Amino acid sequence: MALRVDGELIDHHCHGLVQRDLDRPEFESMLTEADTPGPPGTTLFDSQLGFALRRWCAPQLDLPPHAEPDTYLERRAELGHEEVHRRLLTAAGITTFCVDTGFQPEPLTSSAQLAAYATPPAATPPTATPPTATPTGAATSATSPLPACGLDVMRLERIAELAAVDVLTGQIGVGHLADTVRARLADRSSTTVAVKSVAAYRAGLELPAVRPTEREIAAATRTWINEIRGGAPIRLHDPVLHAFLIWCGVDAGLPVQIHVGYGDNDLDLTRGNPLLLTGLLRAIAPSEVSVLLLHCYPYHREAAYLAQVFPNVHLDLGLAIHNTGRGSAALLAQALELAPFAKLLFSTDAYALAELFLLGATLFRRGLASFLDAGVADDAWTPDDATRITQLISAGNARRVYRLPAPPQPAGFPTRPSPARAARSQTARSETGRSQTGRSQTGRSQTAEESARTASPPPHIAARI
Ligand SMILES: [Zn+2]
């Protein structure tokens, strides 16, 4: 089966790009989840990720495949980061970016900027972006004939931590923190399609199986704020509050992304096993709100099991795809041993480097094609089935989960409603009788989340977030 490079590809979880040129130590530091370099005399290019990068990214910078790291980085510096972003994102062929905006150790590109980089300038029609109709514009090109689109994922802990700043600065009382979180979620931007929990990094995934009561939430909030006042960092880490935040997402009818398994080295991987979420997933299941288990390695088989037994649970392999390089084809096959094919989504979890978008997309396409081709060769399914499953895992499953409208036809650039707005109206229709926070219908120039993102807490507090 030919690799599809022109089909729709929805990256349901990724991050922004660093907006500056990088020297070799900085670049290598972004090829690993470790926060320190390897031993002297070694290089992170000697890894599955490093070799995949030299193989697949070098040709996009006019170099031969497998170009030496120094040659690659010299050419990268010569082109400049913006041209590199443009080349690699265009080549990746991703048509929709769902961007987690909650982790910004330095200013990163927005979802709109990512989509713009994925759009070849020559292909951008002058009227591609009707006001407020598409958040990021549209694109056509030889390799990506479908419109590129940027959407946002709100990080739940970030909302709570900004509300904690409001408590510390006296703008709200400690008893109002929970309602402030609910209100900010209700007042989300029109491009927000999901929320994300990083409980795995903080308290671990053994979260309460029963929805916390208001009394429990209030007590946990007071304890947290007192810890901060006692000098602790503004870093939410209470299982009750993590569970409260997840239920806030459920109540808002938003798909809930939960980081699972492998990640930065501040994670205790034994507490990142998704099976620890079983009780909470069982409690959420009746709501029918989708839960997305992110990345999952090395627990992708456990996540696949959960995706089979809970109708609303899905998984991706994100971060693990580019980090395992040519080994990623085996991961995809392992996840698909048990997960229904309608439950696996594509993501890159790319962060900072445009290379990670290209590798995520390329390795995913190759791995999935390899898996499906082998099935065709074994007469396990037909070529038509393989094509349909490719479309589902590449985009169709994400389109269903996030209630995204069908893509415009490549021949034109028709006006369409904001995907998030369309999703919200559908959510409102489908949630009769379900507990839900209200959303003001009055117009405003800036949403609370946008205000929260741009507000500047006092430096002594900002430094502790
Ligand atoms: Zn991520």
C-alpha cells in the first residue's frame, strides 16, 4: 500500500515551537526527556530519535539522508528557525494541530502560528481567513491540499495554579478557587477543544474513584494554599484536586486528555500506569465524555486494554513514536493488538523542535502502513479495509472525539464555523440533564483564559509557578 502523504492528518496533542535559533547543546537537550545531557563524549544523536532525524529531516533542508549532525545543524542555522519550521511542518502534512498551551518555559508558537507554518505561502489565497470563521486560516499545496487549522487544549492544572495566584494576591478568596476554575473553563476560547491533566507528573494516576465532594475540594484547596503560603511552589499535586479538575472537564463536556506513562524525568513512572485510573474511568464512563490516554509508553498495552473495555476511552502513542524511531512500528502494532481501531488517535506530542512534527508524522505513517500491509498480505483484511482504517486512525477518530466538522474541499476555501464553536453547540445539544457549568453568551473582547494567559502576576509569585 502506498504511503498516504496527502491525506488528512489530525495531531490531537502537540506543543508549540521555540522561536529562536539553537546551538548544538540546546538542540540536543530537546531530543530527550532528561533534563541533563549524557556523559561527556556521548551525543543524543546516537539514539533512535537521532538517527531518524538525520534520515528523514536532512533531505528537507537540502541535505542527503543521514547527514552528519554538525552538517545538519550548520544548515539549520544557515536557513534560520523560521524557514526550518516552514519546511518541516509543510513536509509533515499535518492538517490540524491541537496544541497544549499550558507548558511555556519560554514563549512558544501558538496553534495559529503552527498552522501558518504548515501552509506554503504561495498556496495561501488572499481571502483564506474569514474573520472569526477559521481560527488559523487555510492552506493548499501539492503535499497538503487540505486546510491547516490550529486548535487549543487547556491544561487543567495551569487554570488552577493561576487561580491560586489570584488567591495569593487577594483577588479572590480561597473559598472561591474551585468556582473560579469552573468559570474560566466555561469561558474558554472559541478554539479550545479539550482539556488536559498532568496528574501523572504530580500525584500519580491513583486518583479517587468517586467524585470528590465540595467539602473535600474545599479542604484540599485550603491545604494547598497554606502549603504555598508556607513557601512551597505553586504546583498543584493533590489527588483530590487533580480529580476535581478532571471532573470539571467532564462537566463541561470537553474531551479529557490524561498524560500516561513516559515523560519528563520529574515523573515517577510507576505511578503513571493507566490501570491506576481504572476506578476513575469507571466513574466517568456513564457521562460518555471522551478520555484520551496520551502517549502511554511503556503501558500502551494496558492503555489498549482500557480503550477496549471502556467505550469512551482512547489512546495515542505520541511522544513514544519519535523517541523510538524505527522501533515505533512495533509499538503501533502492539497497541493495535487489542485496542479497537476506532480508539487509536494520531499525535506527535512534538515540543520545541519542528523536526519532531515531521518525525511523528513520518514514523506514524510508515508504521501504520507496515502494520496494515502485513495484514493485507496475510489476508486478514482487504486493501479497502486498510485504506479506511488509515483514514480513521489518521483523522476520523479525532474528528469524532473532538466533534470537528468535515474538512472543506481542497478545490475551494469555503467559510466554515470555528471547529470549537461547532463542537460546543453540539455539546450543548447533547448534554441535556448533565451537570454543566454555564457559559455567558455575551460578547467580550477577551476570554478569561486569554486574560489569565496574558495577565502578569507579581514577579515573586510568577517565578514560583
Ligand atoms: Zn504533551
